[in-house]
Amino acid sequence: MATKGERIVGIPIGDGYEVDPDTARRYVQHLHDGVKVLSEILQNAEQAGQVRPPGNDAASKYIAAATKAVMDLHREANLKMQKDLQGLADAIQASLTSYQETESHSAMRS
């Protein structure tokens, strides 16, 4: 990635920064990988978080209810992170696609 003020051929991303297209593709892939990992973590956690009270007493029921509450919070946070990572990947991909289309049109005019 270029530093502010440094000029390279690449995708302008604002505030004077640019990213090389190959780097942008790698970023998108890493973000997609992150979404996949988060999804797998959520699946594993949901399986592990399915707790039945070991007994019919109040403490057992409380433990099961607390486990469900924690799992609900984990699910909400995990899904938000997945959405945020996917949104960032989509934005980078849109910039990359726009850059490639501009480059293609410029090459055809030359």
C-alpha cells in the first residue's frame, strides 16, 4: 500500500492513498476467508452451546439459560462481523471493478 502523497499506478481509495490492483484482490480474498472462518466459528459455537439443564433444579436451568444468553450475544456479534467484512470486501471489489473498467476504456482509446 502506498503512503499518503506517494504516487503509484493503482486504485484511488481516497485521502491521497492508492492500492495496487493485485493487493486489492488479495484483500478481498482475505476478507472472504475471514467471513468463512467466522461462519465456521459460529457453527461450532452453536453446536457446543446447545445445553440442556443437567437436572431439573433451579441452578441447572439457570446455567442452561445463561449459556443460551451468551450464545445469542455471540451469534449477534459474529453475524455483524461477517456482514462488516463482507461489506468491506464488496466495496473493495467495486472499486477494483471500476478501476479495471476505466483502465480498459483508456486502453481502447489509445
